[in-house]
Amino acid sequence: MLEHGFHKTQADHCVFVKRYSEGNFLILLLYIDDMLVVGQDAKKIASLKKALSKSFAMKDLGPAKQILGMHIVQDRTKNILWLLQEKYIVAVTKVLQKFNMRNTKPVRSILLVNCKLNSSQCPRGGNDKAEMRRVSYTSIVRSLVYVMVCSRPDTAFVVESISRYMTNPRKEHWTTVKWILRYVKGTLSVCLSNGSGKPITRLRSQVEGKRIPLVDTS
């Protein structure tokens, strides 16, 4: 990417930017073997694709529809873009089955009543720590962080709260994590809408004139 005149951003080392003298720019996201290209000039994008294809084998899949577990829907007439992680969230919530919660009912409230987490609840040794070794607390919280960052800002407060105890969680913290999993399971159709105004979280059914299909990635 550097040979093609791009500069790696400091905020995210997977994002590369190339600026042109006339003020145009290209942004390229490169993550393992997945790539997205964004730009103001379609000819420059086409030229970049041609140049990159000479450096390594690549396939142009057309307008972005899905990447890294995110489903992307665009409405160019209204300048709106939706991000949905329904398939990814389904995979994350399958952890409920492992703990005999296969048929657990989804919830609409993101917080348990009177839920108060603090460091004094963290185990200091003995049976508590041994019991928590059975659960994938850190892995699941990281997955929820990815959901929060990409398309579900409504979960930001609670996910930030449970992430404080990743190194030494206790049963109370794990109970809260399972409740959050039940919440995201019950709100699978919620997606993030970005347009000319402020980003908002909407239900898929509320997206005007759009039916957001699921993409089968199997």
C-alpha cells in the first residue's frame, strides 16, 4: 500500500489514505484478505483496483454488502447507510446453549433490575475463581465490544461496565453478561443508521422502503 502512495493512519493501522492535489482522496481498509475502497472519484477507484490487481490476485465483488461480520445496506438516493450484525450476533449468543440456556427468553431491557457491579465482587481465590474458569468471559465480552463499536451503540454503557472485570470476573459479572446476550438476542433486527443527520439506532422494519436481507456466508 505504501508503494502505491498510501499512508497508514495512526487511529487504525488497517486503514490507508491517499490524498490528491485537487483535494480528492481514497480510503482503503485492508484486513487480512478483505478490502474496502472508498473515494470521491470512480475513475481513481478503478485505477487503484487495476494497479492492485498487478501486485496480487484479487476479485472485485462490486459495491460493499458485507465485511467482517457487518452487513452493509446503502440508499444513495437518500444518502443513508445501514450497518447490521444480525448473523454475527446470532453466533455470539449461541454461547447461551452451552450453559443450558438454549430456550431462554430474550429480554427488552438491557440491564438487570438493581444491577450494581463493583470490584468488591471480584473473587479473591478458591472456588469462585475455579468456577469462572469454566466460562469464556473475556472472549464473549470482546465479541460484545465489537458489536457495540460497529452497529449497537445502545449497548455501550453496559458493555463498558462488564469489560472492567475481564481479568477477574465473578458470578455476578457473568450473570450480567448472559443478560446482555439475551438482550442482543431479542433485538437482532436493530441496526445503525448513518446519514446526513446524527447516527441513530433503528429497527430493520423501520428502514423506509428497504428490506434488509440476511447474507448467507456459510
